[in-house]
Amino acid sequence: MTPPKDFFWTDEKDAHSLRRKAILKAHPNVSKLTGHEPLTKWISLGVVILQFSIAYYLKDTHPLNWKFLLLAYCIGGFASQNCFLCIHELSHNLGFKKPLHNRLFSIISNLPIGIPYSASFQPYHQLHHKFLGDEIYDTDLPTPFEAFILSSVLGKAFFATFQIFFYALRPMFVTSIDFTSIHLLNVLVQFFVDYLIVNNWGWYSLFYFLISSFFAGSLHPTAGHFVAEHYIFNPPSDYKSFKSPPPTETYSYYGPLNFFTWNVGYHTEHHDFPYIAWSKLPLLTKEAPEFYNNLPQHKSWCWIIVDFILNHDVSMYSRVKRHTAGPRARITVDFNDNSK
């Protein structure tokens, strides 16, 4: 099969809301799994303290020193990814009962990342869930320009190495959100803490935060989730745009790296039930196995980065895309086979 030269366009609504209704009908007790997880804030605080402790430890170590880079990759990369994905949990109000408390604590979880990020992530991520695959509102999707330029092996390698910058900058070029008081507070608190770090510990400590964040969004084991979640790795050879059901557009991963990443690997489950916290997602899979056992899944986030780069059947176009993911989208998904 030749690599796709265009996205997998469809006018069908994504399957998640339909599967959610089917699961709730078959397993009403699943609704009891929704709600916040009080443990989240304590784990996140521990990770934040860990990162600040290492930043202090490295305050006199040059960033190109082997010890600095080893700690930034082997500990900082995992910790920064944990901070990224804690902010993801909080964007769904899964850390505290009150939305405002989730927004405020996100600013604390943001501190070891080094740049203000949490306030902007929440509204963009909510759009990703509400309009999955929409060419305007889902900023997780590559733009046509990215897909055209980066679909070669070298292009995909470049994307995988620097994907943190694509996810950080792309939303600003695709769609706009309002700048709120929470955004301002996020910026002020982050830069004030960065100033204190540089003023008291030196630039190397701040570089530890920034380099750890870069590793977390580059060629790092936990970074595999970025491409594993929604890229199509088993494209149908006979797909005809708008005339066939779209390929499965969300993949899960049930391996050990979920321990460091708030179970984000349970990604199909997460899109089906965005208000079930990380600690309960495995229970959802166990409660309704007939809905998940036969869905596509990845066995390794490390391998998926390699496969994404070298697999000629996969390109930056390997995403399901919709002109609209709103009420005009057709709904034709049938779950009869999965619910037997």
C-alpha cells in the first residue's frame, strides 16, 4: 500500500459518544466511576518537588554534562510528561470537585515545565474532545502544510523529535481562544517562579526544567503516546473518502508506562468517558471488556515511535478528519458485534 496523500475524510460522527451510550445501557454501574480523584494532587505535588530538588542539585552542573543530560532524560523526561498529563487530568476537572480549583492547581503542576502552558491547554483540549477530527477545532491534528512537508521518513523523524513544539505552537495558528484571568495568572506565576530560580539557583536549574520538557516531547518512551493515540497504523486499502466508515481513530495502550502517565494509554476509554479519572479507567475496561477487547491497540510506545517514522504506510496524513464534527455529522456506527 502506498502512504496516504490525504487525510481519511469522513462526514460520520466519531464513535466515542455512541459507544458511551451503548456501554451505559449494558453496564449502568459504569456511571459510578465518574468523578474526581483526590490522590491526584498529592502525586503531582510529589513530582513537582522531585523536579525542583533535581533542579537545585544540578544548579552548578553544565547542561551538556553527561550527568545533567542523563538525569534530564531518565528522570526529568518522565517527570515532565507526568506534569503534562496531570494538567490533562485537571483539564477535565478530575483532580478537584470545583473547576476553579483544578485550574489553579494546574498552575502548580505547570511549574517544572518552565513555560506557562496549563491555562491554554484546557480550552484547546476540550475542543479536541468535543470536535474530534474537526479541521478547525481539533488542534491535535496536523495541518495540511505539516502533512505535506513532513510525510517522508526524514520529515516524520523531525516531527517525532520536535513534536513538543508542534503541539505547543500549532493551536495558535489554527484557532483562537479567549485570554482570561487564569491565563494571565499562569503567565505571571510561571515567570515569577522562573525568575526566582534563575536569581537564586542560576540558569542551569531553569535549563533542567526546559530540557526535561523537551525530552518528554521528543524521542522519549513516554512521548510515544502523542502519535499512538490517534494516528492510523492499520489503514484500510479500499477506503473511499466520505463513502466508507472511517478507520478506528483512537488507539489504547495497556503497558507499564501508564504508571508514569496517569493511565493516558487507556485512550479509547478516556474519549468514551472523559470524566472518569485516571485511577478508574482500568476498571472501565474490566467492567465492559466486550467493548474494548477487539479494538486496535498498541503494545509498545517505544516501538510506535520507530514504526511511525519507518513505516511507509503511515504518514502525517494518517488521521481521520472532518469538515465538521458538529450536529451535521452523520451517525452510522453499529455496536451490535461488540455488545454480544
